[in-house]
Amino acid sequence: MHEVALAEAIVDLVRDQARRDAFARVRSIRIAVGALSHVEPRALEFGFEAVSRGTVADGAKLVVERPSGEGWCTDCNATVQILANGAPCPRCGGHRWVLTAGDELRVVDLEVD
């Protein structure tokens, strides 16, 4: 379950930010987990709850946004919504597209005290 390692990285990032900005507690962390990122949000939330105990993020709410997949189809020269890795272009049925969005995992913002 790589989500635990990802949760640890999020806690490390928040801990570093707390040192830089001198805040004592995080109320919520909003993250973007792309629909095609190969990250299971519920597993990430579970891992986050476990690894954040005793840290500045202990008790923080993890707010998960799920940006959809988007790609550029080189067959029909269009930007299209991609529902799954390996799926055909919904416009032309081709399989030659380049993913442009939906595989990210990033911290969007923090609500802190």
C-alpha cells in the first residue's frame, strides 16, 4: 500500500511548512488526487490518520479533490476527457493520446492555527 508512504510525505511537507511559518496546528489539508493517479483516496485517508498522530497534523481533516483525467489526442488533435488509463479517445476511438491532467497528487492548501 503505497498510500501510507504518500501520507507520510504529506505529513513531512506540512511539518516543514509549520516550521517555516510558525503555526502550531493544522485544521485541514486540501489535496488534489487525480482520477488517474493510481492513488486510492480512502487508503490515503486511512494512512494519513495513522501517520499524522502526534504531529502538527494530528486530527486534521484531509479534504480530497479528484480532478478528472484529460489528454491530447494526436489522432484527432483534440483535448478530451480520459476516464481510464488505456481507454480510447472518446471522440475518435484512437489510442494515441498524451495525458495532460488527472495524474497529479499535490497539496492545494492548508487551514492552520
